[in-house]
Amino acid sequence: MKNLTIKQLRYFDALSRHGHFGRAADSCAISQPALSLQIKELESMFGAPLVERGARQVRLTAIGEDFSRKARQILVSIDELEDLVRASQGPLAGRLRLGVIPTVAPYLLPGIIATLFAKLPDVDLEVRESVTGSLISDLLESRLDLAIAALPVSEPALHEFALFEEDFVLIRPAADAGKPVPGPAMLQTMRLLLLEEGHCFRDQALSFCKFRETQPRQMMEGSSLSTLVQMVGAGMGVTLLPEMALALETRAAQVDTARFPPPAPARRIGIVWRKSNPLADQLAEISAMIRGAAVAAPR
């Protein structure tokens, strides 16, 4: 059998993750025909199909599934070897892959990026915004170095580094200004606007309000915090915002903001990375820089 290449493993890994030749090719920065040719070459080596090619989606065959798992293990080991070399060379340089949840990214990223560019000029920062579940999966599979998310993530293989805590604030129509702030029981009688499933902020809001997912008439969904605030301004209901989002999201909306009495709902934001990452010491230093930028960010 002809020797496999690391590049081929990365191409197949991308295809198995995206399930689509075009998106996989884009993620690898190559053309779709070039990616397709590499996959066909892999199949020729194995003498069996690794993928089922559909009109819109690609599915892995049984052999393809086994190959995908083994390829991912190999790629994780290769990435850790590369990180081990980088860790031995002193100050961090080269690629740094940072993941951020959507309810943090718009409000903290500008300050974080400016800080890292100023303090780590030799680092090539790559940022990915996604929900917590996807970020944790990417961390565990060595597709990210760090991720900013709500803590705890409760994953034994990951180290958690706290950044700060912040309260949630009630956002309601401007006409409700001056009214008593509703507690969890009262919120259950109101139409609560939430982010779509998969966002940890949705789960935190539901937990505070003691809402059940079986109460569809009292809940509506939006794709972003900006959308939720605009829906509140249109009189469609109420929502909760993390404190960091207030200045940006409410400045042009016809809404009222109200703070809950103690104990107010809150979340803890932090950074996580793999405990096995050879760059762990450098990642801890970078996390401290990020904490300084986060604490200094306007609220």
C-alpha cells in the first residue's frame, strides 16, 4: 500500500466533519476537485469505498467510520507533537486557535484581540465562534487550543480557568418601565424570548425562570441576543441579557432594563483547554492576559 500522508488524513477528517465536499475543501483551503481526488486516492489504497456520495451530503461507509476515528487519533497526536516542539522554543509563536461562544464573542473579542496582538506579536490568532458543545468537541479533538465558555463545562480532560462573573438583566418593553421586577414565578406567566437550542445561555435562563421546555406558548426563539432585544422592543415578550451585552444591544432599542434583586441570576465565564496540551503553561499565561482584557471591558 502506498504510504498515507498527513495531508490526506486532514482532508478526510475535514470531509467526515463537514459531510460535504465543498465545505470540507473550503476548510482546507483547497479546491473541491483537489479534495475529491485525494479521497479517491485513499479509497484506491484501501480497495474499498470510504464515503457514500449523495447529491447534497456525503456519508461515511462502515470502513470510513473506522478510518475516521483512527485518523482523528493520529492527527491529535501529531498536533500535540507540534505543540511540544513549540513549548520548548520559548515564547509562544505561530497559530493559536481560540473558540468563543456567541453570547460572549461580540462584546469581549475586540478587547481580547487587541491585547493579544499587542502582547504576542508573533502569534497568528484564529477565532471560531460556536456553541459550547461544538467548542468542547473541537478542543477534545485538538481542533482548538482554547475556548471561552460558561463554566463549569464539567469535562475531566479539560482545565478550567475562571475569568469573571456577571449578572443577567431583564429586558422588557419600554412601556413596562417602573413596574415591579418579576420573579421566576411571574416570569412563567410571561412570554419569554430565548436563544435557539444549543446555547448554554438558553439553558441558564430556563433554569432561573423554572421554565419547562413543554411550555411552547410562553416561549419564542431567536438566533442572537440582538434579535431577542429587537423582538422585545416590538412588544413580543421579555428576555434576559448578560450584563456585558447591555451597552451594545440596548442602545438603539425601545426597551427597559431592570435588575433582579439578590440573588440575581448570573453566569461565570472562563477559558478551558486540554490538560494534556504541551502548551498548557503558555495557555495559562495567555488566559491571564485575556482575563485582564475581559475585566477591563466596558459593562
